[in-house]
Amino acid sequence: MTIEFTKQEKVILVTKLQKYMSNELDAELGQFDAEFLLDFISQEMGNYFYNRGLYDAKLFLENKMHDISEALLDIEKSTEFR
């Protein structure tokens, strides 16, 4: 699976790469080179970022499910079985 960006997203990301290279590394990055670098980062590193997002989402949902379970136990009524 490859990470694909819309044209608008790609414009934003390429601009951010160009600004970073200029501000932090004092290097000018042309449009073509910035797009090439973005493609490289997406292909070679994108899955790591994607997986981290999945892990974070999974942990978030697990915590919410725990909260829901606790809330259900809080409203449980007493019976002879409890």
C-alpha cells in the first residue's frame, strides 16, 4: 500500500519541505526536487508514520472501551448474584 496525497495536500507538503530546507539547512529545494523528496519519504517512511497512527488510535479506542466498561459497572444494579 502506498500513501497517496491529493494535489492540494502535495502542494502544502512540498511547500513545507521547501521552507524547512531553506530555514533550517539554508538550502534551496526546487519544486521537482521537493516532490521527489516527498515521494521518497512517503515510500520509505510513510508506513512507519501510518502504523504509529494506527497504534495510537488503537490505544485511544482501548482506553475509551475501558472507560465505557467502567461506566457500565457503575450503573449495574444489585442482585443476588452480585
